[in-house]
Amino acid sequence: MITDVAAGRAEPVAATEPALPYGGHRLTPEHYEPDRVPYDVARYSSVPDTLPVGSPAKVGILELGFASTANGTELVHHYQKSPLQIMHPLYYDPARPDMAYTYLMSTGAGVMQGDRLRTDLTFGPGTSAFLTTTAYTRAMRMEYDYAVAQVNVEVGADAYVEYLPEPVIAFADTRMYQRTRARVDPSATLVVADTFVAGRLARDERHRYSALAADLEIRRPDGTVVAVDRLRLVPEDGATGGLAVLDDHDVVGSLYVVTPLAAARELADLLHAELTDGPDVLFGVSALPGDAGVWMRVLGDGTAPVADALRLAWQALRLRLTGLPAPVVRRT
């Protein structure tokens, strides 16, 4: 407590609050560090011999807020700090001129040691949006510490959102934790996917990363759990265990659908009808509890077959849930 003794008074004066760093609360560890990092990744915690955690360019922040307007879905809130940024939303789907197509980008060569990346995506009531990345995410070699990429998604009432980023490639010696958390209104639809590649396969780099951990959590606004998926990849001698992990395949893709627009059993049957196991991919589909939706896992030895399977699944889901075909997604 500080006292004011001017004019003979001794009255309490509130202590001055510590000044926030440049960038405000977004650049405090409480904002860009997750509340928990899995042991498989956290055990590599150390101080890099280059830029330490929290340095300029080591913390990437992206905030996007979408709202439904008379013109369709528009971006109404936008904050970015390199290396994360976006292209302006596009409206190139003739079947859905109201839907915003947004491309997430990074100005860096890839995800580096000590990087802390946080993306917050908010979709207001009645919005329709598709988000993806412009290129594969390269998780680079790491000698010190680890990298974290967080994505937080809020989906309001009657919104329709698809978040389908390009794959993450885990280079040799990388240690990375990816966490995706979503809160979805019971009347809304969220389609979200992720894909992990076991290295630069063209260079015969297979499962040489140190540790790759990914958590996905989907909840209702009141906190009710809809889906939780934990992925832990810690190779030993270039292998990752049995079928419950990767069954020694090189690519794993996942697709999650939370929607009230169709029954879970119907969506599961639809995906089984669109996809078949073969020499290039294996897949499985399960219904989420409470008829909330479905999720699918795809395994393969090449990126293209897994990507094709996820694309076919997305196209079938878009047609069933909206009654309209999916467009060709442009990346150039």
C-alpha cells in the first residue's frame, strides 16, 4: 500500500499496476502459453540458444471475428501479429455467395523451436465460413525447447463453419504440441480436420521427429463435452506402434463433424458409402455420443491418398448438410 502524505494527510493510495508489455495482454505468457503441455513434449523444455520464448517473432497471434450482415458473412474483427496473418476473405463460391473463404498464412519458413502460436476464431450467429491454410505447415528441426500451436474456435447459433487446414509435416527432431478447442452451439455445425505427415517422405525421412502431440476438444457453451481426441506420436526406431497409433503408416488424417442437420448414423453411413479401404488408405468412422455427429480417422503411406479421402468426405458432407456442392478450393 502507498500513502499520500501531502498537506499532512496519510491516506491509502492504490499501488500502480505493473505495466503490460508492448502488445498488451496478448504478449503475456498467460495468453500465449497453454495451461498444460503433454509430458511427451514438455520434457524438452529448455532455453533456446537463439531467440528465447516470448521474443519478437516467436509469438504469433491471430484473432478473427465473423458476423452475419446484410451482405452475408463478413470479417468484423481482425488482429494479427507475425508470423500469423491472413488474406482478405474471398467470396468465390457461386452456390454460396454469402460464405467467407479465408486463408490463414505464416510469414516464416515454418514452426520453429520456442514458437508459441495462438489463433482465435469467432463465428457469430448465422454465419457461414470456410477456413484453410495456404500451404503445408512445416514443423522444423528443434534442438532446444518445443513449439506450441493453439486454435480456439467459437461457433454461434445456427452458424455453419468448416475449418480444414493443410497437413502438418513433422521434420526430424521436431517437438510440437497442437491444441484445438471448440465451443459449438447446439444449433450450429462445425466441420474440422487435421492431418499429420511423418516427415519429408520424398527424402525417406520417416518418423524421425522427437514427439508430436495433438489434442482436440469440442464442447457446448455450457461446458458439456462433445468430443475429446488425444494423439501422441513418439517414434522408436522410425516406428509408431500398432493400429491404435499409426500401424507404421506415414500419414494420419482426422475429420470431426458436429451438427444437428443430420443424424449421426446417417452421416456415418454416408462416409462409409463414399470411401473404401484399399492399398493406399485405411479408415474408420464412429458416431459421437448423444447423436452430436461423427468423426473419421484415415491412415495412409502418402499425403495425396489421405488428402483425397478427406476431400471426398468433406464434399459428401457439404452436399448432405447444405444441399449444395462444395467448390474447388483455390490455393494460388
